[in-house]
Amino acid sequence: MANFFQFGEDHPDYSVRVLNEREVRGAAGIMFFFAMIAFMTAWFKGDFTPTKLIIVAFFIDFFMRVLINPRFAPVLIVARWMVNNQTAEYVGAPQKRFAWTIGLGLATLMMYLVVMNDVRGPVNMIICMICLVLLFFESAFGICIGCKLYNLFNKEKAQLCPGNVCVVKKSEPIQMVTWAQALISVGYVALLLFLSPILFATTSQPRNTDRATQTPPTSAIEEERCRVPEFAKKIGHEEKWKLHNGC
């Protein structure tokens, strides 16, 4: 029973319990993929049904990871199967538990707001964006932001970090970014930002005819609920605000 409720695996070569970083990053990638689909569906269509499903899935998975055992978390199981022919990369479990506790907290908050109370608005989108950023950095770069926060709240610093970032070391020449490379990257982003409004202006936009056929709110309460706040008007976000709030 003690092994059932256990966080991390014991390894004879390490003083702390460990997890397989390849498995962890794979799970983050899986979550990011489906979370992005749900986010885009809510953003462009105002349909929060996929979002609710993803929130429930996240809550169950993080609950299993943090409070029971990562070995039994469904997404981690799928990720373990996907990378089982790769050499394991061991990382410290304590900092991962701290990071995943943050994830469980966010999932619990979203369960209360979105799933149980059907709350819509900027708060949901902000929390979703935070989750997407955390998952993206974990899956794309192996950077666990929650693990970095771990060092701020714990006297014992994190051990066995991905890429040995816990150990102070000098970067190899192949890891260095030159000024020329930095300028190329900045120029690349600037070019895309410059082209964005031009391409948008030359692309025919679909006409939203559904909005005109909808029955306007009749009750005073519903009318007040659908009153567009000033901040949304100032940034030209009136239609998106109505869409996200079901107005």
C-alpha cells in the first residue's frame, strides 16, 4: 500500500525519488495539443464544451499525479508507452510534485468556475493561457516553470533538473547565441508583425450572419449581463466579448 501512494520512483543511483523526463515532456505535449484545440474552439466559436471536457480530463490526471501516484495518471501512462523505447532521463520528483500541485490548483479552480458554474469571461481565458504557457515551455523546451518556482519556496534546492540546469556550468560554443543570430530572430518576428495586417486586409473575411438572426436579450437582468464593459470597447473586443459570454 505504501508503494501505491508514492510520488516518484526509487533509484539506487540517486538520493531523491525520480521521474522520467521524456515521459513528463510527452505528457505535457499531449495536454498542450488538446488544450490548444479546446482554447481555439472557445475563442473563435464561443463553444466551451471542449474546454469543459479538457478541464475534467486535466483535473483527473493531476489529481492522480499529485495525490495518488504518477504511475497511475492516464496521460502519463500514454506518454510512457509512446517513449518506452527511448533512454530514460531521470529528474528529481520533488520539484515536479510542486509544479503539478500548481497545475492541480488551476484545474480545480477551472472545475469550479467553468464546469460547475458555467462562468465565462476574461478570467477563464487568462487561466487557460497560463496553462498553455506552462505546458508549452515544458513540452517544447523542457523548461518547467513550476520547478523554477520550487526553489523560491524550499530551502532544499531542486536536484536532477532536465538538462542539468540545476548545476552551474559553462555553456558550450554550440549553445551560445551570437548577436547576428539574435538580430535574425528579431527581424523574423518584426517581418511577420509587419505582414500580418497586410495579409489580413487582403483576405476576405467570412460574414457573421448568425448574430443578426439571434433574439436580443429581453429581460433586464440578461440585458445587464450582456452589457459590454468599457475595457472591451476600448480594445475593439466587443464582438469577441459577446461571443465568449454567450450574448
